[in-house]
Amino acid sequence: MFNKLKDLFKRKNEKSITDTSTDNNIVKYKVNLKEGSELVKWKILENNPGNIRELEGLGDSAFLIAYVLFGILQNKGFDVEILNDETENNKWIYVKDNGYYLLPLLINFYYDENNELKMSATIQIHHKEIFPNGIFEYVYPQQKAENAIDGLFELFETWVDLDWLTLCDCLKFEKSEYMSMRIDLDKEKIKSKHVFYGPVLSYPNFDVEEAKSKGIDIDPYIDEFCPCCLFTNSMEAFDEQIKDTNQNYAIRLFAMKNPDGEIDADCRINGEEYPQAEKYLKNYTKTWKKCDIMKFRKQYVIIRNVENRKIIN
């Protein structure tokens, strides 16, 4: 249940809070803001816990969270623009390259008793063809941040480097860059599901060749793995989603094993907890070799409907 991560955070209800860090230099993160005229009709999803859209104390005016994700996407070459919504005063990001609408929101953002920055966020995702009703995904930091602005950029950049790649890939079908799999639902192959496997975040992550050249034995830290392993080892839990031809699904998979053999797992579908997959993921972690450090794997997988499309296997 991501308990190791969730314990780091405390929920806050304020719409905006003040940053108390000493480094408020945001000059290096300036972006070329572009605003579109479209008014977004979607609202924050009922189960989306994100509720902080801006931070105060970062200059002469509030610093909008959407600007962070906007800047990261723009710097990676995407054609993006900021959109307003009709009622909630949220700032959305519209990605003109592929039609995604993104709403980044913080769940919490504070400094603990040791003056360490703690934060978590969500990104709400809409696409008129793929996710017309919207989904959301939790975003957690992968490392400690020295100041507020760096922390925000590192938080969302991790999402762009992993989950975002899968969201982009699932629009390409024949030209997908990462591993994918087609599942035919009828003999005529008219209705099918296409599974897109995103990049895997794993730990430990050693350079095998470098270790061999230095005579370092890393065998206890290395387990057999391919990009489909997390999903195929828990596939039985997703039978309903695979057979459902009315909806697309974004699945978050996480599995972890501690040095003492303790195992943990988490799964979310379209942002919602899905405990039905946990036992399969835990059974999979039992096959990992025992070693003296924690091991984990995390991946974003998208199951998309395919109908009357030519798919290259």
C-alpha cells in the first residue's frame, strides 16, 4: 500500500501555503508561457486528493503548480499551453502534440521537524478519445530536495520521465516505442486489447558489465526480469479490465522486498486502489533473490481498446 512512502506525508487542506525555504530563486525555471482560449469543462475528480494549486512566498505573487509541469514538458519539446477552466480557477496544461489535458495538484507540501521538505501530488489526466472521463495518478518524490522549487521540478520530472512516456506511447499503436502486447477478444480479431508496458523504475539498478569488469559479485542483487513481468505475473487480477471493451485502464504496479524477506505490493487502476492484484505481486516478489538491501519495481501499464485497427505484432 505504499506504506513506506505514505508515512512520510501529512494531509493538508489549504488551497495555498507558504514556502519557508531560504532559497526562493526561480529564475532558472522561467518558461515561455502560452495561454490558450479554450475553457476546460472538467472538474477535479471526486476521489482525487490533490487540492493545492499554488504556493505563496515564492516571489511577488503565488507560484502556480501548473507552471512547473508546463515548463518541464515545454523543455522536452512538447507544444503546450495553459488553459483556464469554467468554474474552479484551476490551470490546466493542454498538450497540442497528442491531445492530453493535465491538471497537476499538490496533496501536501511542508517542512518537517528536521526541516526536510515533504511533498506529494496528483496529476489528473483527460483525453477526449482515451480517457474522456478522466483518471488521476499519485506522484511521489524519488529523492530529497534542497529547496521548494527544485523539489517541485524533481517531483514532476520523474513523472514525465516514466508515466508520461507510457501515456504518449499508448496513442501510437504500430509505432509504440516500448514493449506492447495485443490480446484478441474474439476469433475475428475485431475487438482486441492492446497492453502498453511503460519504463520500469527499479532498485537496485546496477551496470552489470561494469560490475563484472571490476570483479564485483552482484548476483544476489540481479533477478530475471523483462518489461512485462510485473503485469504478466499478476495478469489474472485484471481479467475484468482486459475483457471490458467500454473503457481504457491505466494501471500502477509496485512490488517491494526487504532484506529480512518482508514483502509489500500496491496496485492502482486509474488512480483508485486495486487490492485484488496485491497477492499476485507479492507472490512474484517471493521469486526474487534474497539480498542485503531493499529491492523494488514500479511500472505504469495501459490497457487500451483496439477495434478495426491494423496492429503490427
